[in-house]
Amino acid sequence: MSPAQGRVLLAYSGGLDTSCILAWLIEQGYEVYAFMADVGQEEDFEAARKKALSVGAKKFFVEDLKREFVTQLIYPAVQANCIYENVYLLGTSLARPVIARGMISVADKEGCDYVSHGCTGKGNDQVRFELAFYGLKPDIKVIAPWRLPEFYNRFPGRQALLAYAAEKGIPVQQTAAKPWSTDENLFHISYEAGILEDPNTTPPDDMWKLTASLKDAPTEPEQLSIEFKAGLPVKVVITNQAPITDPVDIFLALNAVARKHGVGRIDIVENRFIGVKSRGCYESPAATILRVAHMDIEGLTLDRNVRALRDQFITIELARILYNGHFFTPEREFVTSAIPASQRTVNGTVRLKLYKGNVVVIGRYSDEGLYDEHQSSMDELGGFEPTDTTGFIQIESIRIKKWGQANARKGQGGVEPQDVYGSRI
């Protein structure tokens, strides 16, 4: 006999919220299947399976999506130097398209009428998941309990959820929960809510999970090198270790060495897509190393006009698309189609040093040919005559002379400090 309301696939985390949502959906007459994506988080998937089934899920699915996450989401973001509001490396945003794609695949195979999630009505993830669901399967129906009055009025806070869990026999952690929420994947971990909602509250030392504190990080630096081909990391060599070439293994190795040296912590207030500001703390160890290395090798190998266009259009726009949950859209397809062309010459190796939270470039080399040591030398001509710059100077001198003449006509007799900011010019 089919359930009265239909079959729903729930994005399940194993925590209090989604366990209560699972029980509540069953109470409403749905047949519930539970889904977890393995995107590199430290998770006991077997324990989560047992818990979901004990709460009442008819089936439990866990999909290993780490390789897809690295190759299809993380690496293009690295190539484009994606960053949101000049600080956030988009770890949560990058994982959502992969998770949504895994969910829709299972929902199709299992004949689910609905998909559901435990995202709050004030966060970005509700947008990211639901737009992804609709982009992948336009006719799918979404149940978002935290936007349904019959749910959020019944469960106005954590105590109500705990009481419901006790009523339904849902096991919860007996130790006191840490006063913040987290989301973890291979790329990063995020911390928000709870005590962090006061932007002037300093995160306690025991909050940070992935990276060593600077006082506990090694007192000796550690060196490594990253080889790039077409802007992608293809080989990592860490001192006294064998070369690493597999994409997932590269990311895991960089995570391990970065975590040891305290690399990748940030604490920011960002602008959510839905229109409110949010305080978030993040640890992005490997991602921080890759960003520094990739930007550096581009300095050696990438044409300046290509780099300027990419920075102006691709970097900013793709970051916005990812953050706002517009991955399965025509604009994302258009923007990412330009990435391979921009990265064709980004081939070479960057040498780095990690020390007390810092990623320091100590050298780079490439056979790409855009850099010519002799041509750039200040100590020899190297085939580039001093007169070669005459044309540039003449063109710029016309503009600068006109600017100076305009100032003279205004009787300024020079440039005042405020002129730099455009207040008098």
C-alpha cells in the first residue's frame, strides 16, 4: 500500500533537526527515505544509517561524491580564483550542487514524489538546494518544513525539538551541545549561529576543529610544491613524501599539511543572498593553499589582458553564482565555458612554505614562455631596447599633460591631497 501523502527523499544529517523532521514527515503520512552525501566530512555513516532507520525511514542511502566534488566543483573554482566578498572561499556553496545532484538521482531511481531538507528559513542553503532541485528536475516537489507554519509554530526552539525527540524515542546526544551549528565537507567547515550571532564574541579556542591554533602549530616551516597544468593542480610534492597526483588525494594531502600549520581560518560578517547579514567562521585549509599557489603561477604564465578580463567577469560572477545557488542555470554554463580558455597557458610549478597560519610563496617556474628573464632584466638589454617604451610614455604623457593644464587653468598650482579622491577634479 502506498503512503497517503507520497514518498519523500530527505536530506538527512543525523542531527536533531533532520531526525525530528524525519519523524514529523512520517507523522504527516509520508513514506520517508533518508539520503546522506559523502563529500568528505568526518562522519559515522553507519551510525547515521542505524539512527535514520530506527526513527522510521524506510530506506537509507549514502553516496560517495568526493571525486565529483573535487573535479567538477572545487577545481573550476580554483581555476577562476573564486572568492565571495574578497574573503570567503565558498566551501558550503560549492558542495550544494553535488549533494542536490546526488539526491535527485536517487529520487528518480526510487520513484520519490518529493524531496525535503532541514534548512532554516533565514539561511542561504534553502535557496541553493531548492534552485538546484528545480534545475535538475523541474517537476519535483519540495517540502521545506522550516517554512511551514504547522512545523515552525509547533517547534519554535530547540527545547520543543528535544521534547519531540523524547516523545518519539529519537536518540540525541546526552552531552551539552556546543552553542553553534556546523557544516563540514572536504573543502571546509563552517560555524555559525548560537554565541557567534554576536559579531563581537570571540570564538572559543575549542570551537575550531580542523586547524591547529597558531600557538600549537609547528615552530619550523614546512615546504611543498604544486604543479599546475591548465590551471589544475596535477602533482603535489611535500618534503620527505612521495609525489601525489590523484585529485582527491591531492586535496586530502594539502588539507592534512595545512591543518597542521594552522592555515585557513577566517572570521567574517557576510551578506546573505536573502538580504540579511550573517556572521560566519570558516576553516578552509587546502583551499587556502591552492588559491595562493594558483594566483601566483598565473602571475608568471597568464596574459595580462586575459587575466584582467577573467578577474573582472569570471571570478566575481562565478563566485556570486555559486554563493546564490544558481549553479544549474544558463549563466553558470556560459561563465564556466570561458574558464578552460583562460587557463590554457597556466602551466608550471609553485614552491611554498607553510608557517604559523601563513602560506608563503618561495619560488615558481614554468616553460610557458610568457616570462623572459633576460627581457625583464634591469641589468642587461636582453633584446628589449630602452626606446621600446618611448611610445607608451608618449601616449600617456598627452593625457597627463592635459590633466596638468586643466589644473593650472583652475589656478590650483598643484595637486591637493583631496584631489586624489576626486573631490575637486
